Amino acid sequence: MESALDWDLARSMLEWQLEMGASEAIGDGPVNRFELAPEPARKPAAQATPDEVRERVEVNAVEEARIAAEGADSLEALRAALSAYDHCELRNGARNLVFSDGQPGARLMILGEAPGRDEDRQGKPFVGRAGQLLDKMLAAIGLSRGAEKPEEGVYITNVLPWRPPQNRDPKPEEIAMMLPFVQKHVALAKPDVLLLMGNISCQAALNKRGILRLRGHWAEAFGLPAMPMTHPAYLLRQPQAKREAWADLLAVRAKLEGKG
Ligand code: URA
């Protein structure tokens, strides 16, 4: 279709929409993502009350996640197990499974929350604005996801591998389903130290929320020292919190150097 808009006007209108929070381009025709999903969500047993069915499906979903995760003996196998796992409805609305980035075996592993729009598109964690800030923060303590030496590298993943619709917070049952995979992910990546970015990550790894209270204090998650820290997306909205984030990063650096 011919447009009456010139290029500059069209671009500034698009930028304005992004500024206002638009996160999806609506195409000419509707897309039914449930039809695009490789396998339909599993149907619960027929003869039970809706509450019983939900509970049964949740228990089953967590148990199946545990069995699938335990059976994975490599990161590739874990990725395959996640992509075959069909209990989490988030997968039906996502474009890509976002598994990880960086160097497996790096001494520092970062656990974020969930992919956003850019991560969903590219299939990699932390590649949007928050991810760019994260890369700068890591560079400030001499770490990068592209580094080859384990002591200079990082390995990055999220609690959820699929983008929640409209970036909503994950539901407790979605976190519960993903927890066995996260636990196995940490075991296979073998970091020395964990960095827990934001509330969802603390909820999954520590079963605690309240990041502004938790941040800056070493905790233990999956048998490893874990530092809760404010999420880079929060730091973009609240730049005054960067000062504390810097202190947390220095504590991580010291721990990696054996001084913390
Ligand atoms: N926020 C996250 O927690 N993870 C990502 O991958 C991107 C943004």
C-alpha cells in the first residue's frame, strides 16, 4: 500500500509509539500463535472439578519438568528437553526459546527473569536496552559474555525461556515448572558465583522477594554463593539506584578474586 507519510515522519511516529510502550508491530492479518506452536498444550483429565484438574496438571507439570531436567546430561540435552516440554503455555505465544548466551564454564552465571521483545526475536537473553546496560556493567568489572577465559567470561540465562505476553510477571506455577530446569542449568554450567537479577530470579532461586531489601547481601542458591541485585531494567528507570548496583558488582568482583 502507498503511504502518504514521508520517511522521516514515519520514523518519528514509530519512535513515538516505542516511547509510549508499544512492543509489537501489528501485521496486515491476524496470527494465531497457538496454531503455530509445534505441539498443543496437554489436555487435563476429564472427570474432576476445575480446581482438581488445575492442581493435578500443576503437580504433573512440575514432576515432568523434574524428570526431563534430571535426564539431561549436557547443556544441549537440557535445551532439547526444554524445547520438548509442553506444559508451559508461554511457549505458545513466544517466537523463540531463549536458552542462554555467553560462555558455559565461566565463573559467573547470571540469572535474569524472562525474555522481552528483543530477546524473543533474537533467541538470546539480554540483548535489548537492559541487556546493553548489563554488558556495560559487566565490562566495568572486567567481564564480558564474549570473553574466552572462564575468569573473564559470564554465562547468562533466565528463569523463563519464553517471553510472557506483554512482558507480564510470570505466574508462580510457571516459575515452579521452570525451577528444575534452572537448577539443572546451574549444575551443568558449573559457575562459582551466581548473580540474581531482580525479583523473579530471587523468587525462583531463593524463594524470596523484595529485591531492594535482598540486594547487596550474599545468599546461597543451588549450593553456590549468590548475589541478589536490582535488574538493569530497573536501573534504566531509576538511575539513582546505579550507585548501589555498583557496590554489588564490586562485591561480586571481590568474590571472584577470592576476597569476598
Ligand atoms: N530481562 C531479563 O530478565 N532477561 C532478558 O533476557 C531480558 C530482559
